Amino acid sequence: MAKLVIVHRNGEKNRRAPQRGNQHNASVVNIGHYRAKLLAKEQELLGLLKRNAITGREEADGTLDEADESIFSHHKEITFAHLDRDAKLLEEVRAALQRIDDGTYGQCLADGEPIPEARLNAIPWAAYCVRHQELFENISDGTPIAV
Ligand SMILES: [Zn+2]
């Protein structure tokens, strides 16, 4: 018998409507699977960003002595690099969730070609097929070109 798993998420309203009628993307069979992965990733990133924001606030208290200060400033550089990366990733994850709502999830943003399931399994927020992703990474240092 199939086991039904219901996951409750704190404070998260069910604001994302279930699939709409015009589901023409037959290549992605289990979109709920990707939605769940994306939502989990969104929460993970929000948690990381929140934690880093708290870490940043500790600095302002001025409670660190000099030794701590040097360790902290080193740590801060790493934290900020992560913060930047996590914030960008969060944007990509949310854009992917939006594409699920729009019914365009799993299609390359550049040419509309289906993104292979293996790629979506590895990177559920992938917005481009491998060919375009590589193209954009080469010319714009990983920042996708607006389409
Ligand atoms: Zn493409």
C-alpha cells in the first residue's frame, strides 16, 4: 500500500496553487517531486541566510576582544561569500517554483527545450539546458542573461 507522507511547514501557507490545466510539459512526469525538493531547498537557504544575518549582528555588539576580532573578520569574509551565493541560489530556487506555477518548469529558458530529468534531479532549480548553461557561464560568469 502506498504510504502518504504529509509534511507540515511552519508558517508556510499553501500559496502555490496546484498544477493548472495547461500542463503541456509531458517530459516532467513528477513535478510535485521537484516542487518538494525546491521548497525544502528554499527553507534550507532561508535558514542559512537568517543564521548569517544573526552572525553579522554579533559584530555590532562590540563584545569581541582583539583575538576574537581577527578570527571573526576571517570568518566574516567566508560568511559573506556564502551569503552572496546563498542569496543568489535562493533567487534561482524561487524562480523555479514560479516556473512550476507558470507551467514552464523543466524547459530551458533560452530555447524552451526540455531540461533532462537527470539534470533536474541534480539541480532542481536549473533554468537552462546544459548547452545554454555552459554558454552563459562562459560569457557572463555564471549570471544568466535575462530573457
Ligand atoms: Zn537551451
